[in-house]
Amino acid sequence: MKFPSMSADGGMPVYRTNVPDSWVDHNGHMNVATYLTAFDAAVCAFCTDCGIGPDKIEETGSTVFVAQANVVYRRELHRADPIMIDMRILDLCGDRLHVYMTMHHEQDGYVAAVCEQLLVCVSMKTRRPTDLSEHVYGRFASIFDRQRGSPPPRYAGRVISLRRS
């Protein structure tokens, strides 16, 4: 597998788009729900490149579900802004991946949002977790091994809470 170059935080680019009009809300910026739409598109693109995307369900009988997600919003994005999402695998086992995605304003370079997710391989027949195929696991493992030496992402493992003095 040929790897694209890694970003400063150790992720590899997996998805690019421009903010469409339909993603902009009454506040004039990208709506909260559409950040997840973009991150979901990045997961689909990444998984497709690794052999377990939506286009492989009929052939493999399995897919990837998101079991948990945490989004941290850093800066606004507006209509037509170019965005790039990079992906990093933080951990991996037989049926699960812990991933971290960073959404950048591609032109200005700032981090707009990050999303940490737990992905689970699921059998479409049983709708229960199942191990990744050897081929797919091998692709994920190659990426994980390449990214392993990068420093921990700044916003990984965050907990939602109020600060009390």
C-alpha cells in the first residue's frame, strides 16, 4: 500500500471537499451536524481505500459502524471553504479501530475540528461485531505501525465536563 504523506499531527489525508451551501446554517457558518457528515465521509473514504468501504458490503458481508464519537470544534468554517481531513489510527484490535481525525481549513491551514471515533467491524448478517478480514486488518496495521511514533494528538481522550473553581 502506498502511503500519502503524513500531516504535522501524524495523520494521513483521506478526504477533501469544499463547504457546500447546504452545510451552512442560520449563523452563517458550517452547522454542527455537518461536521459529523464530513467526518463520516472521511471514514467511508478511508475504509474504502482499505478494502471495507460501502462498496464492499455485498462482497464481504461486513462493514464498519461508529460505536462512539467525540467532536471538538476549534474554529468556524464558512460557505465554499476548502477542507481537508486527515486520519490517524490510535489503536487497533481484531474487530475495532480507535481513530482520530483532524479537519483543516486547507487553504489557511488552521484546525477547524477534530473527531475521535471507535469504529467496529460488523457482520451485516448477524449485525454483531466480527473480526476484520486478514487483508483489511493488514492494511490498517500497516498504517497504524507507520503512525505509531507520532506524538499523541492534542485533543484525544477528552472528557466532556464543566470546569469548576
